[in-house]
Amino acid sequence: MHSPDLSRVPAQGSPPAPAPAPAPAQAGGDGALAVGDGVAVTVALTAYLHARAGEFLRGLRLYGDSGADTAAATEAARSLRMTARRIGGTLHTFRPLLDPVWADGLRTELSWLSGTLAQEHASTARLNRLLDALARLSGTATGAGAGTGAAPDTGAAGGGPGRGALTVGAARAAALLERRLTLARTRAHSATLQALGSARCHAVADAVAVLTSELPPAPAAGALPLPAEADAAAERRLLDAVAALPLARAGHPYNAEALLNGLATASAEEIQDEPWHRVRTLLRLHRYALEVLGPERNPVLDRAGQVLDRHRDASEAAAAAAAAARTPRIAPATAYALGVLHADQRHEVEAARFAFQEIWQGSVAVQAAL
């Protein structure tokens, strides 16, 4: 998969220019492979999937051996989740080089497993993020990383590392959020245990184990180059998704775009955030493809991905605060604290959009890397 050319992205407000015909891909001078060289890409793809399959099986074994060691189990689940996403994304991007029925089936199962494993981590990180934000908004945060959601929460509601005593409304809001998200985390943990012990997961492990020894090729076309049409379509999906974003408005600080529809239905903000989530997914797939074609990571693409991760985390945290505020018969002070918390997280969404448009439009390194 050769990298998209940002010069093809139309300026905001101008009609999109027709896409030029894709030129034949050549091997890169820096050692990275070009998609047009089908045999070389197949070799690199096989080696990459072999390595990721080994990581997946090691993570599965480590999770089984972790026992009561929660830290080891958490790390093993994280490794499993990340490896499953990489294998699934690679199967999606390089599907024309593989048996499509086999690739689609395994990708679906890996998506189920990674999604199940992600829920417990997401609930924990969301709770930490919201409690830290409440402490910061109450003026009681004492840690340098307050509001990041990175530090584990080991205290009672409203307390913990870097958090002081909260006001009454904020403390009640913290207690409500902790009850709701701890319940979600417990359910997610049970779902993880059930999934990893299921026959379905064992079947996924057997399918991944095949990748450690062989790579099922496309029928009668194992060494053919990846079609130029598929490569161009993959590029256009990412570029078109970014072109659909309101980057011009996101480039103005404090534009309040993320606060629109703040009092509308719960789905209104989801609809507004969905294009940004789509770009995050497509950018992640592109980064995974670059890992196959070349060993070097691009720090600019990593930064863009991290900013979109922040956008997703803030969006989901705001939705959690809004859902808690809809709890029947809560005190007015609690509802007010949750409303302030929701607005704060939507401001974080807006800040992430501003940072992304600066990276995308203002960095020459992005244009050279994509």
C-alpha cells in the first residue's frame, strides 16, 4: 500500500479535484516496499503475520498463566487486543493477496475478540478520566497528570492519587459515575473471561496458529501484485474521510463546534463525532499497512493517531457523563456537576480536533509520509 498524497486533498470549501490515475508503484529507495511489487509484498506480509501470530499466541498463554495476578492479566489482555487489531487490519488491507473467505472470516472473529477485550480497559480508563476531571474542575487536583485518565483509581469516589476532597455536588457525581462504570467494568471483565474460555476463542487461536507456518493465498493468484484499483480505493477512503471533516472550522480555537447539540438527544453528538472516529480507524489501518511495508515508524502519523485517540476518549467520556445526568431523581447539585463535566469533555473533543487539523494541514512531514 503506497502512501496517499496530501496534495490531492481539496481545500476546505472548494470542489474536490478528480483523482489522477495511479502510477505504477516501485520499490522505495528507503527500503520500504511498494504495493505494486506483489511478490515482495507477499513475502513481507507473510513475515509480518507470522510475527503477529506468535505475539497473539504468547499473549493468550500469558493470560492463562496469570491466575490471580491482575497486573499480568491486564498486560496480557492489552497485548492480545493490540495484536488482534493489527492482524485484523492487515487482513483487511491486503485482502486481495489472500483467500478472501478465510481472511474475512478470521478478521470478523478477531474484531469480536478485540472488541470484547477492549471494554474492560475502556471502562477503567473512562472512570479515571472522569474522576480526574471532576477533581480538576473542583480545584482539588494535586497531580500533574490530572484529567488524563492514565493513572489507576485506587481510592473511594472522589478520592485517589492526585485528587483531594470534592464539593458536595462533585462528590455525588463521582459516586454515581463510579457505581455506573464499576458495574460496566465488572460486566466487561466477566465477558472477557467468558470469551477467552469459549470454544469460539479456541477456534480463533487455531486459525491464528496457522499464520505461524503458512499464509493461505488467494486462489490461483498467490504471487500476483495487489491491484492498483484496490490500492487507489484504500487511499481515497482515507483522503475522502479527512476531506469530509470540518477542518477549517476546527482550525479556529474555541469555536464551540463540539458543544453544538449539547442539549439534544444522545445520538446527536454521536452523529457529529462519527466522521472523526472513521478517520481514526482509517488512519490506524494505514499505519498498520506501513508496518508491513517498512519497519520504521513515522512520529507524525503516530501523533495524529494519538490525537484522534484523545478525541475518541473525550467523546465517550462526555457521553458517559450525559448518561449519568439522565439518572432519575438525582439532586440538582449532582446534575449540575455532571453538566459541567460533560461540557468540559466536549471542550476536550474540540481541542483534539484543533490539534489534528494542525498536524494534518500544517505539517510537511505528513505530506511526505502519507
